[in-house]
Amino acid sequence: MNKVKVGVIGTGHLGKFHVKLLNEIGNCDLVGIYDSDLKKAESVSKEYGVKVYADIESLLRNIDAVSIVTTTSSHFEIVKNSLNYGVHVFVEKPITAEIWQAEEIVKLAKDKGKKLQVGHIERFNPALISLEKYKLDPKFIQTDRLSQFNPRGTDVAVIHDLMIHDIDIILSLVKSEVTDVRASGVAVVSDNLDIANARLEFENGAVANVTASRISQKKMRKMRMFQRDAYISLDFTTGVSEVYRLVSPDTTNLEHFMTFGMMGIGENKKAVIYEQPEQKEINALKYELQSFVDVILNNERPIVSGSDGLKALKVAELIINKIEESKSI
């Protein structure tokens, strides 16, 4: 197989971008699209010259892989149907609305021998990608993900809408079991939680303080990490990362280091150096979709697998449950 025949289910705001970018990927053949809103699908079809299918089953019979960009509540049935048709699946985050649903489709994908990738796009953000050469072992993480109000997405809590991005990244970095969760949050302009904060404690001693809001005046998508001998700052909006490290003084003569003085006493003195890792000029969504196609062609594990999506969903549910418990006290 030199090309993967792909379809897109859901051609709304984000689905339209999936169609555009899949059309640009060389080893991908965009076969067709489907949307329950036929007028919406026909509009996207006209713009990008792709066939509209009258029903999901007709599309699934003609493709190798599908990108599912629909409401979270619909993910389970569409993913399950796609896997039963023998189709590889990319599904936008969160993986499903309920944990049992995610568990079922993760097992089904394994049983069918099909790839299941979840759209946690921040794993493909240039800010995070630029840190690939560093050994990341954070012991304290602070994240702030704030956005202006948009009615789209308010059908779920802000934990599922925004915070889950950071939950997924944190779990991928810490690689340890969550042992304790403390959380608070409130609904302000919708029927679901619009702002929330959680403190996650891990078995290996790491701690993460995570804040998400969709009622902020300004946008912010930042993560700060502290680990032994290093402080790392990521700005997911600009795609820029900054690294401050403590190193032996005799290594500060390298050209790419900027030194900010010394810390420590006597023989334990170390130099504080600053580095700004090279930022790759990439479109995170296109990179994410390209990785999905490559995973199928090369028979590799997805960067964000169904199991990863399930783990993030479980922690998100823990946070929501803790908030609900605090309200009942």
C-alpha cells in the first residue's frame, strides 16, 4: 500500500480543516466525506472537490481509514461502526463521552488489528516537539489553558473541552500513576463547568497544578515544568519553548548557551544557562494527520493511541467527580 484511502465524518468547523489538510497529504487519497447536515457536506465538497456520501456505511465500505470529527456524544457509535467495517480510526478528543465506551473501542481496535489514534493535537505542537532532544522528567508542572467564550464546545465541561489537552501531555511526561486528585470548578455561562482547577499527585512524587477556563478575556496556553537542574516553559500559542538549566561551569563556553550567573556553594556551584530550542515550522493538525497516515503505512503505534486517550479521559472524570463531591459537602 503506497497510499491510504481516507474519509472524513463530520464537516463542521474543525472537520473542514481535516478535509483541507488530508487533501494536501501526499500518501493519502481523500475518497469522500459524510455529514448528517447534507448542505454542510455539499458546501465542503464544492470547495475541496471531494465526493459526498449519503450515509456512513457507504463511505466506510470504500476507505482504509477515517477521521471522525463529530460531537463527543456520537464518537462511540461511529468509532465502533468504523472498526467493525475494518477501518483504521482517527477520532478527535476526547475519545468518547464515557469511560466504558472508550474501554470497549480500545479493546475492539486491538481485536480487529486496527489503528486507533486520538486527536490530542498539542502533542504535535512545535513547542513540545522542540524539546525532543531533552530528557524530560518533571517533578512539578503548572498549566494554564484559558480561552474566550465560544458556544461551540459547551456541551461538555471545560475539563473535557480544554483541560484534557494538558492532562494528556502531563500523563505522557510523568509516566506514573495518579494517586490523588483535588479539584474545584464552577459553571458560569453554560450548564457545564466553565472554569476548573485540579491538583494531581503521582506515585513517583510528581505534582501537577492544572487550570482551564473558557470565560477569560485573553487566550493563554502555557505550561511550566520544574525538574532536577532545569526549568522549562512552553507557550502552545506561539509554539516557543524556553529552557533554563544548571550545568557544570566548564560547559558554558559553547556558543549556543547564554549564561545567567552561578548558583550553589563551593564545589556544588553550577552555571545557569538559557536555551531556546529551535522551533519547527509545522502545522500541528497537518502533522498529526500525517502521523496517522504514516502509522497505518508503517504499521506503527500511534503517537496518541486509544489507550492514551482512555487514560486522559479517566483522569478527566476523576477531576469532574472530585468537583461534584465538593459541591455535595
